[in-house]
Amino acid sequence: MTSRLRLSSLALLGMACAATPAPASQPPRPHTRAPALAPPGSTAAGEVPVAPAPDTPRPDATPSPPPTTCVITQESWEGTRPLRTPSGLVFATMTGAELLGLTTQGGATLQSTLHGLQLRTTPRPGDLPLFARTDELLFAGVLQAGRATDLGWSPADGPRMRVAPPRDARVRFVQSPDLEVACADLSLEPGYTEHMSANRWLRGRGRVAVAASPGGPTMLELRLSDRVKVTQLDRNGPHAKIAWRIDDGKLDDATVIGWVDARLLRDLDTRGGGGGTGYTGGLEGTSHWIGCQTEHPLLVDAGRGPEHVGTILAGTRVRKGPPRGALVQVEIEGPAVRQVPPPLRLHARAKFLLAPEHATECSR
């Protein structure tokens, strides 16, 4: 009896132990892996990504290269060209410059150093033609620009210019002949071109088709009022290759090189000729010449009020005139050693202007 009661008590105690829950302070811990370290710039799992600040530079951003521009310079430049204010009015004519520079940065700008001034003006393509530095500039495959042929221009991307020959009623292109040319191949001053002697007459009157190859498509038409002297370069059946040097008009010094109908050519009894131009001038110097002590802003009024056109350099003297508003009208006498005649001619309606204290300083 006693043994049976003991066994029953042990069974009840085991059941009670099995029903008792584990303490809440010690829950079972499942086995988990430690999270991997996130690389710099990334977010860990379960975290909300944070957008970078707007001005935070990306580490992989590559700065774009600075833009390149066309720069053409010329020392001891000679010519006759107008100068314009920023608003486009012509205020003077220059006939020479110690240094001339054309740049396309921020728009075409012409900087000239002459007569004790440094002028920064806004040219138009017709004001300042460009010239080829080589004999290899060929338009439409049939018109070779000479080194003294005026070329119209407009800025192109990078250090290049888009150039085209001037229009001439005697030469009609079938399509626009403009080309993009490296600025290193262009000049602000004309050069000298060698030409071959003529040996044929090309019949004038009527239209003469010129092709880049024998029997090829017409690239331009010549519309001549009289016969012209040409050089026959080659012959291919009914076609002849000719070179016509243009020695007058807007296309002066250019050469038409192409294939024409050979029946339009006649023999030529050769005759010579030639000519040239030159510049005459000199320098004069003056003692006891002080002029400006430092550089000062120079303005001009060409009809639309004062406009900034450059700088009057140290050593340049002026003659004071009447006041014009808050400024003073001045006449530029130039540096102590100056060119005669002056390379700068101010137009009658235009007036150079300086601040009063600068005009007084520079008039000594």
C-alpha cells in the first residue's frame, strides 16, 4: 500500500514539472549570423537609405575639359579695317596695329594695340576677312583660295572657323562651298601666292560648267562677259583641266581649277605683266612727353552714348576737350614715339571720352 502511494505521488510530481512554463527572462535564442559590414556609401539591410546632399560631389564624376576657342594673332599688322563699339556702331578706322588678335571666346572679339591704346572691339565677318596660310584650301573641289583672297568666317566648335569665299558674279557655286578650317591655318594678314603662267584663252560669254573630275558633275559655273587667260593643266578626251587665276574683284588671288569642255580653249600668245602695292610711313618722337601715369578705361560715344572700347596705356598723351556729362572729351595724341600718319582715324561723329581726373593726368 505504501509503495503504490509513493509511485502515484512521483507520477503527479513529474506531470506538474512538465506543465510549468520556462521563465520569461530567458527565452530560447535561435542561432543567427552576424551581419556583414556594408561598403562605404551603401545602406545595411532594413535601414532607410538617406539621399546625399545636393551639393555633395559624386566620387566618380569627371570634370569636363575646358572649352577650346579660336585665337588668331598677328604682329605688325597692316590693312584698313573699321572698328565697332559693343553696340555695333563704327567709330574709327585703323590702318595698322602693333599687335592684332581675334578670339571667339564669348563671341568674336578683336583686340588691337595701336597709337598708345589697347582696343577691344566687336568685329563682323565683313569687317575683318581672314586669309589662308597655305595653298591647300579648296572650296567645292574647284576653287583654290589664294593667300590674299578675302575669306568670310563664322566661329565653329573648338579651335576652328567656318570659312567661305566671297560672292562674285562671275563664279556661281552649285552648292554652298563653306568649309571648317583649323584656326592655325588662317591668318589676319594676306600673304603671297605663286601662280602659273597662262597658255590658253577660255572663251567667254555664256555659262562654262566646271567639274572636279573629267565628265563629272558641275561644281560651279563661270559666267564671263569676255574671254580670260587660263593655264591648261591636263587633257582627257573632250575634257580639259584648266586653272584660271582671278586677279581682280572680290575673289582676287583665287584660282578656279577644274575640268571644262576642251572646245572652249584656244592658243594664247603669252604676254607678261604684274604689279604690287606697298606701305609708306614713318615714326616721329617727342621729348618731355609724360602722358598717362597708368592705364585707364577708354570710352567712345559714336551716337548711342558712352561705350567702353578698351584702355589708354601708360605714356599716351591726350588733348583735353569740353566736358560731356560726367566725362571729358579727349583727342588721342599717342605715345612719345608714334607712327606718322597715325594708324587710327576717328570718325567725325565719334568722340573719345575719359574720366575728368584721367583726362587731366594724361594731358601733361
